[in-house]
Amino acid sequence: MLLTSITQAQEVKDSIALQREARSILREGNELYKQQKYTDASVSYKKALEKNSGYKKASYNLGNALYQQKNFKEAVPQYQVMANSKDKSTKAEAFHNIGNSSMEQKQYQQAVDAYKNSLRNNPNDDETRYNLAVAQKLLKKQKEKEKKDKKNDNKKNNKKDKNKDKKENKDKKGDKEKEDDKGEDKKDKKKNDDKKNDKKDGENDKKDQKQPQNPNNKKDQKKKQQTKKGNMTPQQIKQLLESLNNEEKKTQKKMNVKKAKGKKVKQEKDW
């Protein structure tokens, strides 16, 4: 029992010693903060928290030093430690600084919520009320901008879709026109081929017409004329017979002349 009491007493003594060291380091940090040496001040505040992790003042002051270094994101958790304080004045200050840090990050909804919590703990703080009005105004603009950007994005996407559809339709139309052109080319080629063939046939016909007739064809024509005699009229037959008789007489006369010329003349003898 005595040993336990001695141990507990030692623990209390050590805890008090650590708290004293933490307060001493905190004061050093405060001096550095006043000299605007915010980075060095942050180091001191962190050392104080190592000695006493529940040292809320060290957390709050660390948040202020981080804020001055524009490290707003890391400052917020340090302020939130003080926001859990039972003292309303302390809570109001903590929420006010959370609101400021959120404003710097353009997190206007978080800022509005923080300023409202600050005013709940200190309704008479005009500075917080002013900051709340500014945050609400910026939040409204932010929402309007987001709505407008979304609308523009939708229009842009719709335009892209329309252009895409238009391009696809144009490509399809182009492909169809190409196919039609190919078909027309084939038709034209066939027409040209037909024209060429017709021209060639015409030239061949003319060539055949210009070629001299075969002499044998005259005989054939004569034979054909002879074969047509059976179809002659009586008048034509009579004329033909007379013509033949006349020809025959002429031939006979010529033969008689020839015979007369060939006949021996008797010579008279001189004896």
C-alpha cells in the first residue's frame, strides 16, 4: 500500500514537471511568434505538445503559427482541439479561426458552418457576423458558378456528341457517295465499252463494204441471172430469141466470110 502511494506520488510529480516544461517551451514559442518567426514558433509548440499532449493552448497557438505560414489545412485540426473546450469564449475563437482557414481554402460551406458555430457561442462578435455574410455571399457565387459550369459542360458534351454524329453521318454519306461513284464509273465504263464495240462493228461493216468484189461473184451473178430466165415474160423471151437469132446470123455470116477467104482460087494455066 505504501509502495503504491509512493509510485503515484512520483507520477504526479513527473507530470507536474512535464507541464512546467511544456509551459516554459510554450512561452518560448510565444516570443518567437511575436517576432513573426512562425516556423520556429511552430517547432516550440510541437515540443510543448510532446511534453504534454493534452496541452490545448499549445495546440491552439500551433494552429495560429501554421495559419501565418499559410498552412491552412494543417491549422484546422489544431483549432478543433480548442473547439471542444467547455469555455464558450474559447470555443467561439476556435470556430472563428476554423472559418478563416476554410475561407482561405475557398471551402465556403465549411466556413459558413464554422462562423455560425462561433456566433452560437458568442452572438455579440460583429467580426464573425461580418465574415459569415462574406462567406455566404461567396458560397452563393460558387454554387452559381458550379451550376453554370455544369450547364456549359453539358452543352459542350452535347455539341461534341452532335459533331460526332454529324461526322459519322458525313463519313457514311461519303462512303455511300464513293460506292455510288464506283457504280457510276462502272456504268460509264460499260457504256464506253459498248460505244467502242459499236464503233468497231461499224468500222468493220464499212470495211466490208469497201472491199472489192470477188471476180467469181460475177459468174455467180450471171448464173443467178440465167436461173431467173424461167421467170421471164413472153415479150422478154421473144426479144431474147430475136437477139440470139441475130447473133447467130452474124456468127454465120462471119463464118461464111472466113470460108470464102479460105477457098482456093483456080489459076488459069498458060499452056
